Amino acid sequence: MATLLYKLGRFAFRRRGVVVLLWLLALGGAAFAASTAPAPPADTFSMPGTESQKAFDLLKEKFPAASADGASARVVVRAPENSKISDAGPRKEVAALVSDLSKAPEVVRVSDPFSGGAVSEDGTTAYAVVTYDVAAAEVSDRAHDALLQAAADARADGLTVEMGGDAVPVDQALGGTAELIGIGVSAVILILTFGSLLAAGMPLITALIGVGIGISAIGALGSTLGLSSTTTTLAMMIGLAVGIDYALFIVSRYRAEMAEGRDRGEAAGRAVGTAGSAVVFAGLTVIVALAGLAVVNVPMLTKMGLTAAGTVAIAVLVAVTLVPALLGFAPYRVLPRRERKRIAGKPLSARQRRKEEKRAARQRPNLGARWAGFVLRRPAAVLLLGVLGLGAIAAPATRLELGLPGEGTMAPDTTQRKAYDMLSESFGPGFNGPLLVTVEAEDAKAVAGDVAGELSDRPGVAQVGSPTPNEAGDTAIVNVVPETGPTEGTTEELVKTLRGDLHDFGRADDVEVLVSGQTAMFIDFSRTLNDALVPYLALVVGLAFVLLILVFRSLLVPLKAALGFLLSVSAALGVVVVIFQWGWFADIVGVDQPGPIMSTMPIFMIGVVFGLAMDYEVFLVTRMREAYVHGESTRQAVVTGFRYSGRVVAAAALIMTSVFSGFVMEDNDFVRMVGLGLALAVLFDAFVVRMAIIPALFALFGDRAWWLPKWLDRVLPDMDVEGGKLSRRLGAPPHPRPAQEPEYSR
């Protein structure tokens, strides 16, 4: 592996013009293909194998005019104070509102609140349902404008009007602020790390090129493969993250090789041969984690995972080809000024050489080496403190409650949240999460009537509507309103009970009874993710374990890496539960309303954080392995790994933390949740697990950390990630031992 990548790095360095041109052509070609491709399909959501999906498919077939996939808006109106909505004045204004809504583009029908029984018992509040003939993502701007204008006119006439539903446009507070803050902080960290503007800008530029190609390719293939515009979300985030990390590691290794006196082309080849090997295997672990989302069996997540995995593959190719090519255009300018003068400047005079020798003699080990020495002197204390600390922080994760965000969790000043609260106050909390019982039978109306009678006296059921059959009479629907809200555990138990009991009706020949609706769909989605979490974790960790055995030729090192990852993710989830579920420190973070954690949060955190965690593990420990293979003891190899890679790993982790932390300032609670969770997970994993717990374990295990059964050693292919074969082939050690071994490493 190292030898192949060494040759690739030297080729890219020598043929830098051709390599850069090819990448620019790829970027331009992908962008052109994306701009000329048909528009991507609208977002669709499906959960194969669930009762909710089966019911939705049945409704789409049996009630085509109802447009099961069509968008809808629920317009809630409230009369002025001391008035009833049925009074002459308010009633006239409601009629005008319904008329305006009926004339809006793409509207199929609008229900009349008075004829449809949509008036509250106290007579102050009513609602009208607006149904569209297109899905929510396809509602045009003209239709949105007409909806908003009708509501504004009714407000001007004295009514309180708020709207909810997927047809109501959501105010987009995300204006790129978080991304700009993250990129700005990343640039500052890179400048401080490298001491060179050019070296700092190179990882950013190459990462943007890789992401540009990946996102453009997704756009070009969108209509062919059914990739919606939201598919690019995860690809963008992960592509930037790993793109910066991988280029950062290659550039850092190139600078180290140049500092040891290598020729420019040789330094580029060695950087790609050694650091590039780590990049390739780190990328493979990320690809495994993202592609593994397919086991969840939710097509939307599968597409997001596979497209993000493809973007990561592009980031790896960019790192091992484009980065060395760009280094060829500025081989010295990526170095710190002092190193640049020493290598490319005029020869030093005798007096200047003596000053340099004295300065080198006085120079202390860098911060990474000093930290490694501290851990090696006190491994038990560091290990105990790290494990117990993260364990305590992770404890609240045992009380994790999963759900999906709805209008009830939106910011209080949004029209969706106001409409939700008005309906809850006037019609009961369960009104915002009705259940839809679908009956398929030869005489569906009669069977549905029996079902409605069965449900009317059920505990937890507030209201049961009359059966509504289709034109053929073979399918009917019954609307059921629970007594509790859609996110409450009591409602979930009600859905589970109803499904179990109503299946008795389905035992008759040619009769099928299904419980669906948005609330039931959310419950099914959460259950699907819960059921897939353990298989997904086993698949990802298992495959990555095999890859890490190939990289490190050890059983204990991959085991420590996997267990450390679980500890850091659990700790981050613990903090998320404390803030977003329990409401502690909610005012500081700006959480509007505590509630269940988004169902996709654990899956996404595992996929994203696992990839980044294995990046840091591979970057740091491969340098230790490299030193160990070339004769250093395990303790000294730990110091060497931190001396050369500690600063780079710390910079990469700080960059990712800053990028994710920027999203905490956004208005959307889910965005805050994801940003805080990922930022903390990266912080815990990089600085507590990789830089404290892992070196402490190396100190305690010693050379036994690299133990591998002899039979397995003979079976496994030698990937030469540490560059041992490459060094023997080139006939020179890859890095010299220090003149005097520090006392703490003996």
C-alpha cells in the first residue's frame, strides 16, 4: 500500500499540471452535468414493511382524489375577544377567507369550518383544511404567497389567523451563518497550526473542490437515481469535514519530511506513501459507517448515506493526488518561514550555524510530546479519570427518549407553533395528532362502522369520526382523536393497543384494518430506527474492526478504538439528553421546548462521529505504529506519535468542533441538537479518548498492545501502512530517532 501510494504521490508531484487540470475538468464537467440535468425529484418519505406505509399505499390507491401524498394546510381562526366565531361579523370574514383559499393555485378543496363541524365547543375557534394536488416539496411560490396573503387579509379584518401543515412555508433562518463561522474559525486554526497562509488555505481549497465534485455529481444523477435535493445535506457536511482532515494530514507529513532534509519530490512521495495510507484506511472506515445506513431500511437514509460515502471516496482521491500536485507548485511556501529560510535560503554562515545549533539545543519537546510524557508517567490516573468522567457524563443517555420533531416543538413565535397551541387549547391535545384507521373489506362502510363503535368507548380515545368510504365501497377511513398529544408516551401505547386489538377484525376473510396517520408514522419511524440501531452498530464497528486489524496488525488497538468511540458518543448523547430532553441549561443554549430526542440523532451521530473518531485514531496511532516497527519501544513510539501527529489531530478536532458548534446558534432546535451533539462527541473523542485514554492504555499494556496471534499474522495481508517495506526499498529510515531519549520514555 505505502509503496503504491508513494509512486502515486511522486507522479502527482512531477505531473502536477496534468493532475490539477484533470481535477478542474472533473469539477467543471460535474458542474455542467448538474446544471443541464433534469430537476431532482421531490423529497419522498417511505418506510417499507411498516403498517403506516402499507396504509398510505392503500389510501393512495383507493382514494386517488384525496391525494394521500398531497400537501395540506390547516388554517386556524379565532374570533376577537368577547366574540364567537359564529357571530355575523366573524362568520362573514371566515367565509371570505375560505373563498380566498379556494381560489389559490394548486388547491383541490377547502373545508368549510361551519358545515364540517370544525368549531370548538366554546365557539371561539375554528379551522379550515386546505388540500393541494401536489406534494409539499412541489407547492409553488405562487401557492405559498396566496396562502399567506389570504391569512394576512383575514388578520386585517380582525381575526386571529395561524397556519400549520406541510403546505405552510417554513421560515428559513439558516442563512449560511453557521458555515461561515465554521470556515472562518477553521482558517484561523489552520494558520496557527501551519504558520503559513498557503499551507492553511490548501486543505480548505482541496476540500471545497472535492465537495463541489461530489455535490455536482449528486445533482447530475438526481433524476436518474431518485436523489432529492436534501440528499446532499450529509454529503456536504461529511465531505468538508474529512476533506479538510485528509489534506491537513498530508500537508503536515510533507512538512515533516521536508524538515528532515528530503528532496521536494521525495518528501511528497513519502508523505502520500505513509500519511496517504492512513488516509485511505480512515476513509474506508467512514465509507463503511455511511454505507451501513442501508441496514436501517429507510430509503431516504440509505440514499443520504451512499451519496455521502461517495463524497468521502472523492475526498480520499483528492488527498492522495491533488494535494501533492498543489504542493508541487509551492514546495517551500507551505513551510514555516524559519524552515523555508533554512531549506531554500542562502547557506548559513559559521556564526549563524552556531546560533541555530544553540537554539536547537535549548528547544524543548513540543506540547504533544510533553503531554504524552505526562500520560506515560501517570497512566492509571489518566485512564481512571477519563473513563469515569465520560461515564458520568454518559449516564443520562440511559434515559434517552426518541421521537420526531413536529409543529409542537417549533419556536413559539412561528405561525405553525401558534396554530398548534390554539388547536390544543380549543380542541384538546390529541387533536394535533389524529390517527387514521383504514378498513379494506367488501362492505368497508359496515365494517368501519363496527370499528368506530369498538373505538368510541376505548380509554385514551377522545373522539371517533364517522366512517368515510371510497367510491368503490371497498375501503373506508375512520378518524380517531387521542386524549393525549402526539409526542406523549400514552399516545404511543394507544397506537400499539389499537393495532393489536383491531387485528381481530382483520381475521375475517378479505378484511384488513390498519392504523396510520402522522402520529402513527412517527411512532413507526422511531421504532424502525430503534430496531436498526444495534445491527447498524454491530455492522459498522465489526467491519471497521477488521480494517483496523489490517492497519495496526493488532487485536487490542482496534478493540480500544471501538470501545473509546462508544464512550465518547454516549457522553455526547448524555449531554444532549440533559439539555434538550430534560431542559437543564435550556436557556443558555436557547432551547424553546424540551422534548424527545430526534429519532435519527443516534444513527447520525454514530455514523458521523465514528468516521471522524477513526480518522483521529488512524492518524495518531499509525505514527506510533510506524515508530514501533522501526525499532522504538511502545512508550517512546507513543511520544513520537504525539510529537508528529498530536498537533495535527488537535487542529483537525478543533476545526470540526468549531464547524459543528456554529449550528448551536441557529433558531431550529433540531439543528442546535445536531450541532451540539456532534461538537461534543468530536471534542470528547479527540481530546479525552484519543489523547488521554488511548496513550494511557498503551503505557499500561506496553508491547502487548501490538499482540496478534501468529496464525492470524500469517493469514492477514501486509498492507504496509506504516511504510516499513517502503523504507527498506528506499534504503533510508523514515524518521530519525532523537539524539537523546527523554527521561519519561525510558
